[in-house]
Amino acid sequence: MTATELDLEAATSEGDLLLEVEDVTKYFPVRTNALIERSHASVKAVDGVSLALRVGETLGVVGESGCGKSTLARLIAALHPVTSGKIRFKGQEITKLDRRHMRPLRRSIQMVFQDPYGSLNPRRRVGSILSDPFTVHTQMSRAEVREQVRDLMARVGLSSEHYNRFPAEFSGGQRQRIGIARALALRPDLIICDEPVSALDVSIQAQIINLLEDLQDEFMLTYIFIAHDLSVVRHVSDRIAVMYLGKIVETGPVEEIYSRARHPYTASLLSAVPVADRAFKGERKTRVILSGDVPSPQNPPSGCRFHPRCPKAQAICATEEPLLEQKAGDPAGHLTACHFPVEEGEPLAMASREAVVATAPIDGAQEQP
Amino acid sequence: MIRLVARRLVYLVLVLIVITFLTYVVFFVGNPNDLAARFAGRDAGPAQIRDAAVRLGLNHGFWYQYWHYLVGLLHGSFGLDFQNQVPINSEIARAFPVTASLVVGSVVIWLLIGIPIGIMSATHPRTLRDRAGTTFALTFLSMPTFVLGVLFLLVFYYYLTRAGLSWFPAAGYVGITTSPGQWFLHLILPWLTLALVQAAIYTRLIRGSLLDVLGEDYIRTARAKGLSRRTVIYKHGVRAALTPVVTQLGIDVGTLLAGAFVTERVFGLPGLGQLALNAIGAADLPVVAAVVVLAASFIVIMNTIVDIVYALLDPRVRLA
Amino acid sequence: MSQGGLIGVDVEQERVEEKDPELLAENKEQEFVGRTPWRLAWLRLRKDKVAMVSLGFIVFLVLVAIFAPLLTALIGHGPNAQYTTKGLSLSGIPVGPGQNGFILGTDDQGRDVLSRIIYGSQISLEVGIGATALALAVGTLIGLVAGYYGGWIDSILGRFMDILLSFPILLFAIAIVARFGPSLELLIIVIAMFSWPYIGRLVRGQVIGLREREFVEAARALGASDLRIMVFDIAPNLIALAVIYATLLIPVNIVLEATLSFLGLGIQPPTASWGNMIAEAQTGDLYTVAWWFLVFPCIALVLTTLAFNLFGDGLRDALDPRRGRGHLGTVQKVKRAARAFAFPSEVIRAARSSVFRSERERETP
């Protein structure tokens, strides 16, 4: 059984599949010197990623910057063509669709961008920006569009009096609300949130997260939530996928990952979450500090990509690439790509668990069930 | 570096093909007989026109003539002119020193004026000195070359001469080998005309680029570690600020060498610009094409030199 | 304001500065409403005295050009009428300024210099604005397409612009006019033909930057077509740049027209153009004793060029989007000052020096 099938099985058991990503890769060619020596080097931004998503769930994707999570988001949103692999949306393969056939699908897959300053055109009024989805995809009259836009603005907590303002007249949080409104306009099935709150003040983050959660309940939305802030991801996600250098190294239900991380990388990430309360600090002697930098995705390490930085690495790790599979003792759906997964009670695991305990949920009030 | 030069050579050939072609098209659109008739002499009959056409090679088709011209170029020959059947190479050899004298002299002057004023403006931004520099630049920048030239002639030649001070000759050119003193005197006004307009541009260029450089972090670091203001400005700042100036200089020299038409016309200097203007007036196609070829070559060659100098000045730029 | 601690004062000043004190005063009551980017620019421009005076002169010039027939009728002298008795002295010397009802004197043929200058302004503006508008349209279109699509389309269009910019422009313009015979329309077309690549390159550079912005990605995620993205998302961000450079290109083109006319290849006498007035004056020797019919057209030309340059400069200052960020650090302030004084004929220079930059970029990835 391959990793995908396992994953799919885990997914199908509980609801309708919305999205299937199968062994997708994205290589960006690196141009060195154009004229004569055309070198074939490429950055392997996403390298063999598979995942599945059920209707109404939220998948958190975490990893350090440069691990390919934003590229993955853009592949799913069909903003970049994939190098290889398949993406199926509601059972329909979308990777090979031409522009014309892609258009109706754009209604269903939307994206919220990281930078609320960059993602809104500074020279257009908010009303005009928000009417784009309607003018592109529907035949509504001007008045109808206007009505829709006002509703939409009200829904995301903006005053409809702001219709004629320019983005520059809004705060970061308000702008992100506009970005969300735009993504929401055509009632999509899937919204890909690419670090939607990382550019915002901490105090504003909670408001935006809450808005996203309310909208999910109201419109039965499915989210892919990309972030590098582990506490935010934990708060919003049902399942987590951890990426490292273009590959998923561990995936599973959120509580499972946070309490029983099996991959040393996940464990180290979790141990790095800052402790809110000083009282815990004394116990955190086992914090895992990774040595070295993230290797270049242009020339990733052999075998397990994490091995040069892994505290548990052995000879086999440098030669053989571990499969993403269910490890002994793990529940279905918790997959790890590691030859020597972290055992419960191992120092690494200890560290991660402490870190989790110490991590306060974002606004304390709502814990994920 | 060899590759850079090689690539530029390919580019130059491309440019030359395109512009000679366009030159030919511009001249031949309509009917070539028209062209032949112009050189057949006054009141020429059909027979004489035909003779002229044969003599000038106009009896062949457009493509043949164009091809013939390109082959000639490849052998380093611009061919014979239409008017007097003289080798164009020798006409250019006569005109080029004039233009070169004009350009080289004025380059020296405009750099001598432009760089100090630019540095002064940048190191004392928004002071009286800076305002004075700005005013200088604005005045000459808004002045078309021919206006400045004509006014110079009026004031420095006519008015001074009438006042009994015959410092400057009227117009014309004396070769440097004939009489260096006369050469110099004849060129002062043209030099100034060309140089003042250009100096204005360079003042602004240096001011802007030096202000940019002086705002960079590394300059502040240099100041912070205790280097004197003077050392920072001259050793670090000016050096970095000169890079865009070098670029601009290369382009300007390339363009002007192709003919400072207006200055040459105003002061009656028999340079390339005058040669071209006369040839255009006489519909002397090969001469026009020759000057066009020279001009484009100068521009591309100077740009290549600029790129090499650029890399020497700024180690961050690698030459492929 | 109470005399707080040193720090308190500092903070207060900082805050006022952030909101641009001039604008704050302007909009005290209006809150933020109506502060569109354009309105902000206009408010800034209005504070720029030099730019406003220049704008005033330009408006005046446009009115003069429009009402040229009316004005010359008021003066009582047509532009081409030769007043051989009233306008020339017995020995044939032109009449000086203010004499015999000729406000700026007469030229060597006894024509009213003022009337000719007034009619000359029509030519200058027609050619300057006409050629610039044409260049702007073509340059924006091609720059937009090249920058947006990139790849081989960009390579071809970019090379094409490079080659045009490697042309000895003046020489080629002269050759074309000489071949087809001078006319106003041809003059406009020829000048536009050689000035559009400047705009094209600038627009292309801007579009390459804009293309990578997230709002373009957002539009693509919505399923907007390329055309729609170019028109609705990218073009609005080009308007400021286009307006600035068009204003700075107008004087360049006016000078080009005057230069061609001066060389005898532009507007043909007896139709008055500032360029051919200067050329005609210079052909004889009479101007050495009657300076006015040489000097006044020169002044008209220089003032016009100056006004457009100054206005364009102020406009750039007011529209520069980078200025709108509010709080500027010292470095940015210095840079801003540098840009504010950066120069008009830089339109040409900016594009010129980027002629080979594309290649440079390719060499240094």
C-alpha cells in the first residue's frame, strides 16, 4: 500500500473527498547562463507531495520558510502549472485543464494571500476590487453586483460605507477582511489561506482567525491553512501536514501530531515553540536545537532530506529515502516518513510534549475538539 | 568578457542590418527612377537618366543593391557617393577628425563643470549653493543646443567684434595639424555650446546618484566608524556615484560621435553631421547609409566599453 | 501645547510629520473621505509653487495657441503679413520692440514677431502634445504586452525597442522627412516613432514589477483573463508613471520639432514655427543689429521647455507612489529629495541607459 492510498483511505472513511493531491512535484528551472551552457539545475520546491482533503475540514500545512508550502498552495489554486503529478478536485483532474475549462473551477477554489498590502490593488477602490469576482464569473447587472458587494462587506465585518475607499485607507486587519471577502464572494468550496495572519499584529490575528472559523461554519468551507506559527495552526486545523524541503514528512490529526510527534523534525519544530509561562521554563531542558541551516532545495541531501540536521540520523538515512507510512502503534491517518521515528518517552518526544503543554491556544477561549 | 564582446558583435551586426535596411527602404519607397533623375543632371532626357541609373547601380533591383552594399561593408568599404563618385571612406576620414575634436573637447569641459557642481549640490543639499547649481542646470537644460549656439554667436562673436574685441572667429574649422592655436580658437564656442547643455544633465545625474549613495547604510557605517566626512564623500561616495555617470558618458559620446548635427550646423564645422545633412539634402543615399552605420556602431561599441568599465568600477557586476 | 519632557515633544513632532503637516491642515474637517491617490497628489502639487507657476504658464500658452487668430486680430498684425513700410526702416532695418505698434518688433521681412510667436505656439503644442500622445499610446501598449507576457514576446519586443534606441534618431528623422517632404503630420509621426521606445521601456520595467505582485495573482486566482488583468489591475498602476513621463517628454518633443524646423526639415516657411523663425533669423546678418527677432523666439522656446520640465518635475514629486507611505526615515527623505531633483531629460536617460541593461540583467542573475 502506498502512502497515498493509505491517506486516501483514512480520508474517505469519514466524509466526501473534496481534493486529492497525488505525487505532485514543482521544479523551478534555475537559469544560469542563457546563451550556450543551458544548465538544467532546478529548485525542487515541491517534490512528491500527496494529500487528501474532506469537505468541511481544515488541513494545516506547516514548515519553515522555503519548504514549499506556499508553492503547494499555488499549485492547488492552479496559479502555477505542476511539473508532474495529479490534482483532483471533486474527482475531476484539474492539472491538465486549459484556461477555458479551468474558469468555472476558479469559482470553487479561492485563495487568501499573506500580504494584505500587496494583495489589494492600491489604485482601485474596494468596491471595484470586490466586484471583480462577480463581473468575471456572472452576468449580474451593476446594481446587483453592488448589492452583493455590500452584503459581502457586511459579512466580513466591514462597513458598506467603505465601498468607495482605496486600500490605503484601511488597516492591515481590515485589508485582510477585504481579501477574505474577495475569496468568499462566489461561495467557493475550498479556500487556501496562505499565511493569512502572519503579516498582522498579534491582537488582530485572533479576530481574523475567528472570522475564518465563523465563515467555515456558515458556508461549509474547506480550508487549507498554511502557516509557520504552530500555535495558530493547531488552533484552526483538524489535520496537520508538516513539510520539509518540498516533502511532507509527517501528517495526521492535529492532537495526534501535537501530542505524539513521530518525526524528529516535527518534534524539534514543536520544541521550538516559545513558552508563554516562565514556570515551565525550568523543565524545558530537552529542547531540540537543530544544527545547520536548511539545505538548498536546488540540491537536496540524499536519502532522508532531514538527515544532515537530524539528531537520530544513522547510515541508512543518508542512502535510503523513508516512505511516508503508518508507524507501529500509530492510529490510522498518522503517517511519518522516518526510518527511526521518535518513540514515546524518548527525550525528543518529551521535549515536544512539554512544548505543547506550554503553548497557549491563541485566544484561550476555544479549544479545538 | 570575450563572450560579452562576442555577443555585442552579433548584436551590432543585427542592428546594422536592420538600420541599413530601413535606410534603403526609406530611400527606395516610391520609384528609384526618381533617384536616378536627380543625379542625371539638369534637363536630362530618359536616356541620360538611364545612364545615371546604370552608373549608380540603380538599374538593379532593390535586393541586389542592398546586398551589394552589405558585401561592400563587409570589406570595409562604404562605396562611392552618388554626387561625385568619390569613395565615401575618404569623405568620412576627412569629416571624422572634426567631429572627434568637437566631442572630445566638450566632454572634457562638461565633466570639469558638471562633476564639481554635482558634488557640491549633493553634499550641501537644499542650501544656497545647491539652489545655484539647480538654477544653472535648469537654465541650460531647457535650452535647445541651437538656441544656445546662436545666442553665443550673437554675443561672443558679433557683439564682441563690434566692440572691437575679435577674440573669437566666426565659424569654420582649422585642422589641429595646420594650426593648433586656430584649431583651439575655432572650437571654443562650439565646445562651450555642446558642453554647457551636457554639463547641466551631468550635474543632475551626479547630484541624484551621490545623494542616493550617501543615504546608503555602508556610508553611514563608514561615518560611524570615524572616517572624516571628506574621506567618506570622496573615497567611498563619489566612486560609487560615478557608475551611472560612466554609463551615461559612454552613451553620449557614442551618440555625439555620430554627428553633433546641430552644433556643427550652427558653427559651420565640416564634421560627420554636416556631411550627413548635406547628403540628405542631395539624396545621396550611400553617404547617408554610411553615417547611419557609423552612428549605430559608435553607440553599440561605446555601450560595450561602458559595460566593461562598469564591471571594473563595480565588482558586483560580473562579465559573462 | 504644554511643554512636556523632551521625549514627549519629540513624539508629538514625529506624529505630525507622519501625517504630512500640510495635508493635515488641509483636511482637518474632512476626515479621510475623498482622499483618493489623485486628490492627495493634487493637494501636494498645489503646495509646490514652482510647479503651479509652471502649470499657469502652460495653461496660458494653451489659451494663446487656441485663441491665436483672435489675439493677432487684436494686435492688428497677421503672422505672415509683411509691413514693408511700417515694419522696416528706410534702410531695411527691422523695427524694434514697442515701435510703430509692434510690441516685440518686426523681423527682416517686416513681419510682426509677436504674431509669429503666437502662431508658432500652435505648432509647438500640436507637435509636442500630438507626438507625445501617440508615443504614449504605442509605448504603453507595447511595454504592457512585453512586460506582462515576458518570455519570447518580451525578447522580441525588447530587442526591437533596443534597436530603435540605438538609432541615430535625429539623423533618421531627417532622412525620413527629407524623403517624404515635410508636413505637420509626418513630423508628429516621425517624432512619435522614435520616442515611444522610451515610454515602452519604462512601462515594461514597471509592469515586470507589477506582474509579480500579489494582487495580480489574486486576480488570476479569480479567473480573470490576461486582458482583464492588464486593463483593470496593471494599467491603473501605470497612469502615474505615464502622466509624469508624458509631461517630461512633451518638452523633449517640442525641442525636437524646433530643431528639425531649424535644420529646415520641419515646418516650412512662411508658416511660423519657433524653430524656423530662429533659422530664418540666422540666415541673414540683420539679427546682429536687430537682436529681437532672433532672441524672442528663443525666449519663447526656452520658457515653454522650462515650464513643462518644472511642471513634470513637480508632478513626479506629487505622484511618486513611494512618497505616499507617510512616515519616512532619514534615508528615505534623502532619497526622496534626490528623486525630486532628478531630472527631466531623464526620461530619455532612464530609457537610454536601460537599453543595454536587459542584457546586463541576463548576465548577472
